[in-house]
Amino acid sequence: MTRPRIVITGVGALSSLGTDVPSTWNAMRNGVCGIGEITTVPLHELKVRVGAEIKAVPDAGLDRKRLVTMDRFSVFAVLAAQEALAQSGLIVTEANSHRLGAVVGAGICGWETIEENYRAILLDGRSRAGIFSIPRAMTGAPAGQISMQFGLRGPVFGVTSACSSANHAFASAVDQLLLGRADVMVAGGTEAPLLWGILKGWEALRVLAPETCRPFSADRQGLVLGEGAGMVVLETLDHAQARGATILAELAGVGLSGDAVDIVAPSVEGPAAAMRACLADAGLAPEEVDYINAHGTGTKANDQIETQAIRRVFGKHADSLSVSSTKSMHAHCLGASAAIELVACVMALRDGIVPPTVNYREPDADCDLDVTPNVARARPLRAAISNSFAFGGTNAVVALKAV
């Protein structure tokens, strides 16, 4: 039996580049870098003081009683889902709500809530935590909040696998659709890590760049953290056509693998296996892929190893690929990164525009791909893949086809 095709009918995103998809994509096309000095939260004695923050969060139109139960990362998720659902034209009713679900990835949890409580109790002497501390902080909260806000009563859950969380959420959502457990799934990722405690932990790893993120550039110094969310509306092609929805792209396949080597050091074999599995699942030959949105964190090891993995999978065609790391613009948004990057792939396919890798200054012989340095490039795009390779060796790759 032929497997149902899965399509995207709505996208939503917010990051330091913009608080909706049009503004975010316009910034990407124009090579705008959203990285700068963090100004919205106290950083205390932190050495690294740069990030990619959302300076002003839009009014979500949420009831105040619901808003007090939400951490910042849940607010981001609801805003992105709201935009995606509006574009999809999906109408939620009592009759269909049990066939509509949500799966949201987050790399950590609601750390805004945790930090507020730790500081209040341990430093300020408050006697107890806030009453909604646990439901605000739990990793599954964004999925639950989307469900409650929009009345989705089908499969609803959260997933977490560090930087691959959103791609694992897409894979999980596809599974729900293929297994017949839902007709429509809202899927994506969210993160709000620009807080003293989180940044302090990343500072200890010694992988944060002191100035900005320069993926694939020989003078790269590390990654930069950012915040935001991305969501897409997924449904079977038959379901989308039956309701007259506009189809933005086809989510053609996913590929998953584990390095089984090291908790933080990446391998070549794991990413290569995930890319191969993704191509096989999508029914794509390597020569049919025109664009790769790279994991591209800007660390010495990641960019070199990802280059090796791409060359191992794509062979001679690697020289014809357009590659870029949009993390050079929106930074590494952890659990939200892959979701923002998938939205970038959807827009790239639709407009025939490859977003650039900005802040690029010096070629690196170990990163000898066409990384689309500094300026976007117009070219016809038939298919794209989006890479996510996370701490723990948890790899997830998603393939899109133009429609």
C-alpha cells in the first residue's frame, strides 16, 4: 500500500530576527544578524554577554488567568502555533478536535520559572515556590498550552533531545499521521534559554563565542545562544486537498540515528547515517537535493565533522549543493533551532532563495562546501534537508520537497 504523503499547510516562527514568518524570512533573505548584547535579563557576573533575544514579545491575546500558568517558552510556542494555524485555514470544531494534535520539542524546560524560584527562595528568603512552578516549567507544557489554547484534543505531548528536539517532534508528528491517530498535527520546537543559570552552564562548556557566530569560517570561535519558536501544521495530502488548503511544501521523509559514542563530542558516522536514512525515507537520490540547512553551530568540531558527513553521503554532488547555517543569524535556539530552520527551508523552496551564512570571513579547508557566504542566492530548489545533531549523539534530519 502506498504511504500517505505528508504536507505542510501553515508555518509560524519568532526569533531575534522577527516575531512572525514574513519578518523572520525577510531578515534571513537580507542576511540580517540578530545576535547582540543581551539587554532584557540581568546577567550578573557572566563573562559571555551576547545572544539572540526577542526584545519585545507580541501580545499573545491570552487570557490573564492562562498567561500566569505559562513560562516564556510556552508563550513563544503558542504564538508560533497561532500564526501557523491561521495560515493553514484549519477550523477547529467539536467534531474534528479529537483528530487534531500537537507535539512540541524543547531542549530543556521552562528555566525562566526555575530561575525565578531558585533566586526567590535561596537568595531572597521567600518561604515557598510559586504555585504554578511545576506546570510552567515542565518540558511538555508548550504542547499542552497549544492544545488548550486552540482546542486540540488528539495526540498531545512533548519531546526532548537537546538540539534535535524539534526535528524529533516533526518525526513524531509524522508518525501520528501515518498511523492514523490524527488528521492534523501542529509540530515544532521552542526555547527560552537566555537566563543566568543556563548561560552559566554553557559558559562552563567553553563553547560560547565571545562576539558572534561564524559557522564554517576559519576564525569561528563557538556558538551563540538564542531564543524563539517555530511551528508547522502537518497533515496528509488527501486531508489537505479535501479541505482546500494551500500546500506550502511536502515533508517527504525523516532520518534518525544515534552516535553511541560521546555525550558532547560529535561523530561523522551518526550524522551521515541520519542523512542517508532521511534520503531513503523521502525516496530522494542525493542528486535531487539542492539545499542543506546545516546544523552549523560555529564550533570548530561541529562544522568540520558535519562537512565530512555531508561529503560522505553526497559524494561528488556535495560540490553542487547550496549549504547554509541560519544559526549565523538567529543563533542556536536549542530546542527551537530545527523548527526555525525548517520554516527557513519551506520559504527557501517556495521563493527559490538560499539564505546565507553570515559573519563568514575566512575559508576553512576542512569546511570546503558552498556555504552561501554572507549573501543569499537565487536558484531553483527541488528538495532540501535540515540537519540537527545534538548532545548525546541524537541525530535527526528532515527532508522537504517543493510543490
